[in-house]
Amino acid sequence: MTPYSTRRSKLIAQMQAMGGGVAIVSTAPEAARNADSDFLYRHDSSFYYLSGFTEPDAVIVLVAGKDPKAVLFCREKNLEREIWDGFRFGPDAAREQLGFDAAYAIDAIDEEMPKLLADAPAIFYALGKQAKRDAQLQGWLDKLGGQARVGISAPSTIHSLDPLLAEMRLFKDAGEHAIMQRSGQIAAGAHCRAMRMARPGLREYHLEAEILHEFRSNGAESPAYTSIVATGANACVLHYRAGNTELKDGDLVLIDAGCEFESYASDITRTFPANGVFSGPQKTLYEIVLAAQHAAIAATRPGQRFIDGHNAALRVLAQGMLDTGLLDKNKTGTLDDVIANGDYRQFYMHSTGHWIGLDVHDVGAYREKNGEPGEAAPEGQQKPWRKLQPGMVTTVEPGIYVRPAEGVPEQYWNIGIRIEDDILVTADGNLNLTSDVPTAVAEIEALMRK
Amino acid sequence: MTPYSTRRSKLIAQMQAMGGGVAIVSTAPEAARNADSDFLYRHDSSFYYLSGFTEPDAVIVLVAGKDPKAVLFCREKNLEREIWDGFRFGPDAAREQLGFDAAYAIDAIDEEMPKLLADAPAIFYALGKQAKRDAQLQGWLDKLGGQARVGISAPSTIHSLDPLLAEMRLFKDAGEHAIMQRSGQIAAGAHCRAMRMARPGLREYHLEAEILHEFRSNGAESPAYTSIVATGANACVLHYRAGNTELKDGDLVLIDAGCEFESYASDITRTFPANGVFSGPQKTLYEIVLAAQHAAIAATRPGQRFIDGHNAALRVLAQGMLDTGLLDKNKTGTLDDVIANGDYRQFYMHSTGHWIGLDVHDVGAYREKNGEPGEAAPEGQQKPWRKLQPGMVTTVEPGIYVRPAEGVPEQYWNIGIRIEDDILVTADGNLNLTSDVPTAVAEIEALMRK
Amino acid sequence: MTPYSTRRSKLIAQMQAMGGGVAIVSTAPEAARNADSDFLYRHDSSFYYLSGFTEPDAVIVLVAGKDPKAVLFCREKNLEREIWDGFRFGPDAAREQLGFDAAYAIDAIDEEMPKLLADAPAIFYALGKQAKRDAQLQGWLDKLGGQARVGISAPSTIHSLDPLLAEMRLFKDAGEHAIMQRSGQIAAGAHCRAMRMARPGLREYHLEAEILHEFRSNGAESPAYTSIVATGANACVLHYRAGNTELKDGDLVLIDAGCEFESYASDITRTFPANGVFSGPQKTLYEIVLAAQHAAIAATRPGQRFIDGHNAALRVLAQGMLDTGLLDKNKTGTLDDVIANGDYRQFYMHSTGHWIGLDVHDVGAYREKNGEPGEAAPEGQQKPWRKLQPGMVTTVEPGIYVRPAEGVPEQYWNIGIRIEDDILVTADGNLNLTSDVPTAVAEIEALMRK
Amino acid sequence: MTPYSTRRSKLIAQMQAMGGGVAIVSTAPEAARNADSDFLYRHDSSFYYLSGFTEPDAVIVLVAGKDPKAVLFCREKNLEREIWDGFRFGPDAAREQLGFDAAYAIDAIDEEMPKLLADAPAIFYALGKQAKRDAQLQGWLDKLGGQARVGISAPSTIHSLDPLLAEMRLFKDAGEHAIMQRSGQIAAGAHCRAMRMARPGLREYHLEAEILHEFRSNGAESPAYTSIVATGANACVLHYRAGNTELKDGDLVLIDAGCEFESYASDITRTFPANGVFSGPQKTLYEIVLAAQHAAIAATRPGQRFIDGHNAALRVLAQGMLDTGLLDKNKTGTLDDVIANGDYRQFYMHSTGHWIGLDVHDVGAYREKNGEPGEAAPEGQQKPWRKLQPGMVTTVEPGIYVRPAEGVPEQYWNIGIRIEDDILVTADGNLNLTSDVPTAVAEIEALMRK
Ligand SMILES: [Mn+2]
Ligand SMILES: [Mn+2]
Ligand SMILES: [Mn+2]
Ligand SMILES: [Mn+2]
């Protein structure tokens, strides 16, 4: 049993518990870049989670009936096309290697699907994601609908597959821990290289080049997301990418970059001085963010709610804003006032973490489904934040971003700082998967001296 | 309580039993005829069944939650538009008159629906019927999906509403019996008029004109379907409409016409001689079809299966085909052989009945959902035909159509006969809703002499 | 040469003058009414204009190249389907009977069209009318686009076919005059019948029934549009249809009804007293409208502009409003003031005519394309109204509609009057195609006495 | 005048010559990678060619009327969104910096476009490229169509903009030469680095990492296409990407990689021995391919047809196949026979070049539009290949790929070789833009020794 077939069986069991039916999971379409040139293909994460299969034009069908089975549709073997486009498994080899019960050419899907769906009570599917697939599904259902008089019935219920898959994917297994650990190590190595390489006069893209090289030469397929390399004021633009701004003596550099290794993302942010030594004000703010991150990581353990890390970070950050004069006590009041009124949002406007896994912003509910018995109903419609459990992986990424503004001490202007690590919740606490790149001021400065 | 609100409550109760959720039922779109001219608007039958409302651009939403409610979206009141297009209820008057709990302008649907759908466990909806509405629904779900982080969840299941509505609509209540009775009487009157009016030299459209006049002057909104008036060989074309063929002395005329009265269809077919007297061969075949109809109607009673009427008619028809030499015993064998081999299909190629109600081919399953305990599983995937129960209304419409062909006695060539009535299944048998127009040869000839 | 092939040749000649190319004209799709029941099929008017062909699923292709040709795609011959759905020409018979150079099964269109379009400089087509056909066209163009490297080019221009067809259809030929004359006569007969039949106590639908009967029994296929039979206040709703309001002694009845005969529309409105005698106030307003219609018809002759009839009617109507006190001179001022300020719109809010032909609101530009040399440019972007020319057919339909309102003499409340005829512009004036139903008060009252 | 505004003026002049109208050019949509993570945004090449603008959600409108103007729609200025997503020009700054006559927020496009299109005789547009934009255009036209009665007309012709833009983009100006030269130099540098770095034991992705680093650290935005790094048998798969196959002593490595610099592509292929020294059979085949490339480049000069380079390469390659026994003279006959019969396709199945520019497979017709006067019409529908002219840039990329097969000398099995450069046609011959990386055996071996 591969992990993929284990997951398929687990999903089928859940479908059975909901009355049975047929799940349909398509991989991602190819995406055009310019003219006839495509972006490097990336499979759909849930499709991959259930198959380990990376070719485009493929669909998984899981039949949860008396006789459960897993079926794969994929590109048919075609030696002529393979000379041009590269190797394809083809249905036969794919079935055998990936442990499916049956496999068909994708071109046969309109013929085979109505048979697989006939008399099934329900379909498990993600409507509205791929218009082409939605239209096909409607065609299959129409075909079955037309057979009512001969006693064949079409599924009368469509369950969203997303919540089931999200809940499964949220809890990473041992194999996934190992891959994510490696993904984190490669990304950490890239950050170390960029720090060592950095010096005034270089441009942002020079550091991005280092990162790309480190990722790919360690076998990562790609960055997990467009890398951010932002120097000076650019660091205050949250989703800035690497441009060609020159690193200036006295400026900070913020790098937010992670790789995709065996389809799993890492996501690291570090902020460091272009010249290797933090200035006073930089250090002041940096230490606040670092303390906030420590507080948040400490709250990232079983039994804590997802939001607790954010709240812990928030108190440290807000206190720091008051202490440094970023916020004026006379205007904002106490720490509790700042938290309650949201005044901190001028300098910290994002949340402190997100699930990470096959997608960098990974699937998984952040809230309890129905609250908990005995708990007070939250205000409005909000359900309680869910509790952390072993196997979850979340980023922890507080920051402070100071845009020039009246009343803000000028020494902090244009400083943007974020520190981000990927944290696995374990039975007795947590494990930092990206600790191979330092965060302490002294360690960063030491590394940059090398 | 109007029958409409009773039905809404009944549907909500069924939705509750399935776990609750929100039903969305749109009425039909307007249909363009030519240039800017529309066909006379016809509402959707299920929408009307739940509301009695006949304006276009309207949607019913039924919320089956802790606090069930029925909501209507409709065209807003607009005196300026009403000068041009006629009276509109508008949300306020519609809510009050039709007994809804709330009503909104249809233009507010994108704003209101996400609120109505928030946190609902399921949607009850007919996917794939109206592309525009499907796209809207996807938009509402996407909007809710984006609110997951604040704890609002989108419905994760879509149940087809069709089976629930079909099962409800299949069983007509007393009010519906009365309307369908009246619909049948009007249609019967029109057939009588056409018979009395008929004579050689007229054209098919003259008889259609009589029918249209009788329908409309009795307050029927429209024919329930395009009327068939077919003389001579035209009668062997099943869905021929009224053309301009001249009625010839010695030819038969087949009229299949029913009206729509208070939105309910009638569906009657009669066949009679243009000159008022059946010829010998015409009478021979006619009597066979009539006997088949009698046999089928006799089998249309509680406890019989839907198919039993068809089978009864089939034996009479097939025996008649053998007796008259339409089928050659030497080639086809016995009656049982003819039935088993389907040789009768040369002269009788359609089924003997269909549900009738708001739609002329009305909704309702013809098969048992899951068979019955103890019964042998049917061959292949076919489930057993369902049993008739009081309140169902079906047509009974056997026929014989003789196209010229080698081996077929020439005296029967181009004769096409069908006799159709609308039969309500009652507690102890059935009631013919369309008996006001005669079927017996002598009665028809007597009527035509007047 | 049939008129259809003459028109095709004429259109091809115009296409040649624009550089040549390929015209594609689809007939209308079938329109669903309820469940599996369709509305009575109506072909597209321009498609019919070029072919005389009335089956659905058909496309005309005109190739204006060195070797011009006319191609028809239509349903293929299928005896099995014809037993169910009725006679089909099939490509071979259609080609021969309708004078096309080639004909193919509609199912072959995706195979044949790229060949017909290859290397054509332009396509003449009505984009945005039928989404399915638009998508097909895109597919054909994409297929050709993919052959650029082997030297086949796709058309690089799409001309709207509508202006060319509209200009042709605007000028009716002798054959069309005869058909429209007959269409007008049938409709006039129906109006006469309704007048004779009318009496207090009947309902609106009784009169509609008379009209339907007269239309159909004279061979008209259908009403040209949903008939309006409006009594009492209903007459002030412009597009009211026939309902079940009872005709009351002392009320007027307004009937706006025309038939479709051999695909050409007539469009007549008459207003008459339910009891056969106009009351004083009714007669007063009626005579104003009638005088307005006479003035407008007088202005409907070659050399006059399209708007002149409207303007002539307007002056009569507005003067009448002032004379009767509908408008208060003290408030509105002179006739010229009323015209300039639009105060008449309270009682006359529509325009006085529209082209009529295959469509009741027929195609054809109402404005000059580019104005005329020497003429002052119109204010804003408005181009001058076009001049009437022999062969054009327009309705002339002034009216007065008095809704209850403060300051309006109560004796006129709820009176709605419209008088409409179909006027053919001739070389030396015009011809009223619908004059067989009277408009004069005395003649109407005489007819109703019979 | 920027080159962009010069191009806009030139395009407007061509539109004027075709009767005038309005051109609409949209940039590319953003492309989703996985979950909420997008691929790095790439603008549309033609849009960029006319504007130099690189933000998404932008549309250029060129009005070629009496008063020509260039209008830009783009994202509106929004400081809040810019904190998250980065800098936006906004309409005002974009208009000024890019020299447009007017600029509007993209959200205003549905309001502004009907005004810009009113009364225009034609639209210049690329139908069928972006469904969303097509639907919008239809909406604008519908809106105008509804204003016919007030004298505003909708454009009645749609010209494809592609042929005009393709013809412009095919001829690169001096500024483009300089950028493409730099793009070629950067790519050449990357190939040199990969050669120097290569040694047995490394994997394909190590070399890809070198290339990525060299591209980015020289300021290239991205690879122009997914880099191919193929060792051993992988080189016989034409579009293989870099995988993790180990470079083996004795194997060749084929790298096909180019960068995108200031939006312009380079495209280089080199093939070299993993261990730094070509083996005998490798060298034999390599020298054939290199001679073929020399022959093809010699034919890449003004007056030659596009196909001449391919034909020149083909003769060298085919002769080499005969000389080496890849093809068996006894079976295939003479060189001319091999060419005529296409036997060479077993080892050389692609064409020898393609236009290159903003797109790696750049726009531009490969055939004469209408042949030339006096020339014999080509067989079938094929038009003559067009003649090369100064300013065109094409790749020249012959190859030989030997898959194991019976009758093929085993020493050549699994050898795949391609040599590709980017050649600018100049007034008196050509210029190799990618000559900074050697192709001669001795030079490659020397470089790899360093
Ligand atoms: Mn992150
Ligand atoms: Mn029937
Ligand atoms: Mn009219
Ligand atoms: Mn290339």
C-alpha cells in the first residue's frame, strides 16, 4: 500500500459513512503563459494527494459502493506524441504502478463515466472549479437522467468533496513530515546563502538568483510561490516580488521564499541588514518581531486554539509599538485598548499564520464546525477557532511595517520586518521545520560575516 | 392555507427529514419567438405548484432550518413599466397574497441569497436546467466560501430537488382533480366540435381553428401542446401538427389535442372518418385499438403496475394484427412470439401512457426506487415498474399505424388510429377525465350526423 | 428563379462589392415551453427570406468568391425519425427544390465549414445572436488558424450581415405585397368578427377565441404576436394581453391583433364600444385619434421622412388634448409648447409606427446612414430620419390613454384608444393593407349592429 | 515619442487605411498555479508591444477616426491594495508616463467603451482569445445596437487585429535588436556556465540551476520557456524538461534554454559531452548537425525564402544520414529520394526555425499573403513561403535524434543533438545574436576543460 492508496481507502470509507457514492477528482489544467508557451505544469494538490500522479489530463474516480474501487483516467500511451512531449505512463502502467483497480484513456471518459455513476446515490465533487469538467458532469448526469424510464437513476445529491479532503490533508502523516522537513531545509539553505551573499550594491534579483539556484540544485521542482526579495521601503509592500532595486548600505532586506519539494511547500521569511549589521532602530523593531514570533510559537501546541499564536504575537507587537512610540499612548491608551481598537493594524495588518502543506496556503478549516457543547456561542455567526492537534503544520509569521506617516518616529520609516517559520504541531509541543536559518540578531550577523 | 403554502410546508418537512437546507426554485425564462417578439409566457410547472405565481423573473427560496421560512423574489413594483407591460404584484403584495414569509425584488437576489444560504448544510436545487441561474448559484457559494475564515460556511451538499417535487406532483390532490376534470371537459368539447364540423373538402387547419376557439372561449390559456390534426397518411406521423391537407372522402382524421386550463394539461386523441362513416377496414382496426384501450384502462387501478396497462393493450393489439393479417402468423408465430420478439413495433411503436398534470408529460418516476424486498432483482439494472396508487393521473393511448409495406394488406395502408384518454386512479378503480367525447364507433357516427 | 434565390444572388453581389467572403445565416433554435414540450417552431425571418425553408437545425452559407455558390445545411433524411417527428426534406431534395448549389447534413457542418471558409477574406455573420453557433464559428476559425503554416488562411474580417439583410428586407417586392395584403385581409376579417361578436357580458378571451379561429381557419399559421384584447382600464396598459375581464356596458374594447400568414405579419388595432355605441366622451377622444391617424397616413408617402407621420399625428393629438381639457392650456401653454415640452406624453407615450414584414417589428434602419450632403448635421449624434420610399411597409398607430389623475376630466378616465393600420408606401402615395376593417365611428357602429 | 507610441501611431495609420475604426487590445489574465497561488504574471506580448505596460487588468483602445486617440484602461490607484499587492500606476500616472491621450480605471470599461465605439465603422480585435472579454464586447455592441433609433450605430465589421500586429512585430526595430542581442548574450552566458559546470555524476537539475541563476542574476525576468536539460536518451524527447537523470560518463547533454529579458526571448540549444570530450560517433553526428546549421544560416539572408534555410539544412542532414548508415542507401535511394520521400523524418522530424521576439515562437506569417505575380500557383492551396527581409529574427535549429531501432547502427543509439541560434536578418546578410556560446567541437571541449 502506497500512502496514496491508503488515502483513497480512507476517503472511500468516509464516503461510505455518508451514504456512499462516487468521487470525481480532476487534476489541474495546463496554463498558457504567452502565445503557445505554457507555464511549467503543476498538478492539482488534492489529485496528487490521492494518486502521486503528476501528468495533466487526468481524473480519479472513487466508487464507494458495495464493491469499492478506484479508477484512473489518464493520457493514453502514444509513442509518436512521446517523442515530442515526453514520457506518459498510459492507463495500463499507471494502474499497475499506482495501485488503481482500473484505468482508462481520458478520451474514454464520456463513455465510461455514465456507467460508473449509474444508480450511485451521490457524487462527491468540487463544483465550480473547472468549467469544462462541470459541463462534462452535467452531460453525464443528463445522459443518466434520460434513462430513468429503463430504471437507471442518476445521482440525486452532490456533496462537496473539499471538506473531506481538507480535513484529511490538514493532518500530515509521517511521510509528509519527512518531505516537509526536507522542503524546509532546502529553503533554509537558500536563505542562508542569500544572507551570506548580500552586500550593498547588489540588486534584489541577485539574491533571488541565489535562491533559485539553491532550490533547483537541491532537487526542488520550483519555488512554492513567487519569491519576495524586498529592500528598503519595498519591504512594506506585503506581496512585493524581487525587482531590481539596489541594496543600500543601512537598509534592511526582507526575503520571503520557500520551495516546492516533492510537491510540498516551505515558506520562510527572514529580514537582515544589507551591510551585515543591524542599526539601532532596526534592531529595536526586529527584536520586537522576534519576541512576538517566540510567543506565537510557544502557543503553537496541542490544545491551544489556532488563534492563540496570533493573539500572543499581537500583544508583544502592540506593546512594542507603544514602547517605541510607533503608537502614541496618549492617543491610543493601554495595550488592551490598542488590541481592542485595532490601532496596531497601521503597522501589522496581516494574520500570523496559515496552514501549509501541498499548497503554501494549505486547505483545512480554521474554525470548529459546530462549536463545542457548553461553549458560549460566539458573537454574530462566528464559530470558535479550532484547537491545534498533532500533525497540523502552520506558519508563524509576525511582522512590523512602518510606512512614513505623521506622528511616526522618523527613525523607523520604511522599515519592514517579518520573521516566518513552518511549525509542525507534535504530541508534546511543536517542531520548527525551518530552523536551519537563524533568526537571532547575533547569529544573523555572524552568518553574514562569513 | 392555500394549496401552494401547504405544498411548501410539506416540501420543507421532507427537506428537514434529509438534514435540512435551502431549496431554490426558479420559474421559467421568457422565450424569444422572432425578433423582439416573445412566445406567450409559460411559468415553470414546479415553481407554479409551490406558489400559484405566474410572473416571469421569480425565484422561490425555502429555508428548512430551525426557523423554516418561504421567501419569494419577484419583479419589483414599477408603475412606469406597468403602463407598458401590465400589472405586477411586486414583492409586498405577492408576499401577502401568496403567504410567503418574506419577499424581495429579484434585483436584490445576489445580495440576499448569500445570507439565506449561510451555514445551511445543503442546497436543494435543479442543477443544469438554467445556465444563468447555475452561474449565479456558483457566485453565491463562492462568496460564502470566501468567508470561511470568519466562521461562515457554505452549504457542502447539493440535493436534486427534482425527485422530491416529482413525487409530490405525481399524486394529485382534490383541487387538482377538479381542475384536471375541467381541463378534460373543455378538451372533450373541442373534440366533439371538430367531429361535428368535419367534412370532406375542409383542411386540417379548419379543424384546428375549431379546437383553438373552443379552448380559448372556455377560458383555457392555451393548448397544452401543439395540436395534431392529421388526415390520411399524415396520421402515421406521430407528432404531425395541423397542416393544410384537405380532408378526403374515405379518409380518417386523427386529432390529438388538449388544453391548458389553470396551468393543468388535458391530452385527448380521437380518430374518426372525414365523411362521418367508418369504412370496413377502418372500423376493423379501430375496434382493435378501442378494445386495447378498454383493456388498458381496466388495468389502470391501484395495485396494478404502471406497465400492466401497456401490456394489456399490447396483447389486444398484437392479436388484432395477427387476426387482420397485418402480421403474418407464418412468419411471426404465436401471440406470445409477437410480444417476445417485438414484431408489433412495425405498427405500434410507442408506449401506452404517461403521467399528466401541470406538464402534459408530467414528472414522476415510472419505476420503484429500490425494488421491493423479496422480489427478484430485475434483469440488468432495471428496477420494477411502480404500482399505481390513488391520485395518479395517466394517459391511456394505444394506436395502430399502417405505413405501406410489402406483405401488408393494402386495404389498411395509410390508416393511423390512436385513442387517448386521461385516467385518474381512484381508491377503487379509476375515473376517465375525458369521457365527454365518445370513442364507440356508433356514438362517433351519431355525433357526426348532427 | 424563386424569389429566395434572387435574394441570395442579390446578397452575394453586395458581398462581392464589399470585397467578397462567406455569409453564414442560421435559422432559429427550437424553444422549450414546459418540460419536454416545445413552443410551435418559428424559423428565423432572415433565414426564411433567403430560402423559404422552415425546418429547424438549418444553416445557409453563401460564398461570394470567384465562383459564387449557395450551400444549405439541414437535417438529414431519416425515415425512422420522420415516423416520430414528421417529414424532412433532407439535403438532396432541399437542394433541388430550393435551388441551392450544394446541401449537406447539419451534422457535417464542422467538417464542411472550414473548407468553405478557407482563404475567404471575410465572414458575413450576426455575432452574439446564438451562443452555440458563435462557439462553432470560433472552432472553425481556430481550425483554419492552425493551418497558417501550410498556407491556408482564416478570414480576418467579420462583417455584420444584419445591415445588408435589413436594407434588403425593408423594401418589399411584389410577391411580398401580395402576401402582406392577404395577411392584412385575414386580420381585418378577424377584427370585424370580434366587433360583431362583442357584447357586454362576454369576457376578453371570448373575443380572442374569435380572432384565433378566424386566423387559423384562413390558413394563417399563428398570431404574429400575442393578441391584445383589453376592455375598460386594461386598454391603458400598452402590452396587456387578453385576460378574463368582463366587457361592461359603457366600456370600450381595444383589440391589437394580427396574424402571421406565409410568415408575414399583419398588425391591426381597433377600439370599439362593448355595447355597440360610442358614448360622448369616447367619441370625442376617438375622433381625435382617428384624425391623427389620417394625418399620419397622409404623411406616409415617398419623399416624406419616417418621422413626419409621427409629427403630424402628434400635432392632432396634442391639439385634441388641449381642446378636451386633458391638458390645461394655462399650465402647458400653446400647442407648440406642448410639443416642445413633451407634455403630451402623459396620454401618448409611444411612437406612431414601425416597419412591418416578416417580423412584426421588422428590420430596417430608421435613420439615414450618414445624413445627406448639404444638410445640417443633427444635434448630438443623431442622424436624420430616413425618407420613405416605395416598397416600405410601416404601421400607423396613434393613440390616447387616459389614466385617472388629478386635473384630468373624469369623464375620460380609463379610456384607452389606439387605431392602427399597415401602410405600404407606393410610387404615388400609399396603400392601406388593412382597410377591410372600418375605423369610422358610424361604420363601426353599423357593423356592430349586424 | 517612445517606441510604444510610435507603434500605436503606425497601427492607427494602417487602421485608417482600412477605413478606420477602433482597436481593442487586452493584456493577459492572471493564471492560477495551485490554490490561491498564481504563476508569476506575464503580460500579453502585443499589448506590451503597444504600451510597455506590465500590469494585469489593462486594455488599450486605439481610435482611428477623424480625431485619432489612444486610450488606456488600467487598475485604479488604491493605496490600501498597494500595501498588499505592490505599486500600481493608476490611470493618471499611466496616461502621462506612457503617452496615452486618455486613461480610465478598468472598472469603468463597461461605461466608457460604448462611447468609444459609437458610430465607429469597424472594430479591430482578436476574437476568441479571452472569453470574458468577448462577452464584454458583445455587451457593448448590444448596448449600441439598442440605440439605433436615436441614430447611434454600432460597428458593423470586426477586423482581426492579429495580422496587422503580427506584420508589425515581425520586423524588429533597432531598439528591439539591442534588447534581443542582450537577451541572447545572457542566455549564451548561461549555456557557457552549464558547459563549464557539467561533469558525470551531476543531475540534469544541477545544470538547470546554473542556468536559472545566470538568467536571473543578469536581470532576466524569467526563462523564456521551460528549460530543457536532457542527458542520454532523454535528448531524443523533443520537449523533455530538466529532470533528475544523472549525467553519465560517455553521454551527451542537450540544453535548450533561453531567457526573457525586457520581455524579449532568446532561444539557444547546445549539445555537449558530459565528460568534456565527444566520442567518435557523437562527433560524427555532431559535425553533420553543425554543418547543417552553417548551411541554414548561410541561407538566412534577404531575398531567400523562409524555407530555404530548412531545405539547405535538410540536404546536409540527409546526406549525413546516408553517409553514416543511419539511412540505408539500398533502401532509401539517393539524397534526392530521401528528401522527396521524407525518410529523413525518422531522425529529424521538426522544422529548422521559427520567428522569435516577444514570444519565443513569435507571430508573423510564414507564407506570402497572395503569392507573387507571375509565379506559378503552388500545389493545392499552399501559398509561397515569404522572403526574408532585414529586421526579421528567426532561430536556426537543425538536429538529429537517434532512437534505437532495427537497422540503425548501434553506436548512434540514443544520441540526440540539436544546435540552435537566433539569427537577425540584416541588410547584407545576417547577425547571430547568440554566438557568445561556441558550437565548434574544439571550442566546446576547450571551454569544458576550464
Ligand atoms: Mn506565509
Ligand atoms: Mn399523450
Ligand atoms: Mn404595431
Ligand atoms: Mn527554438
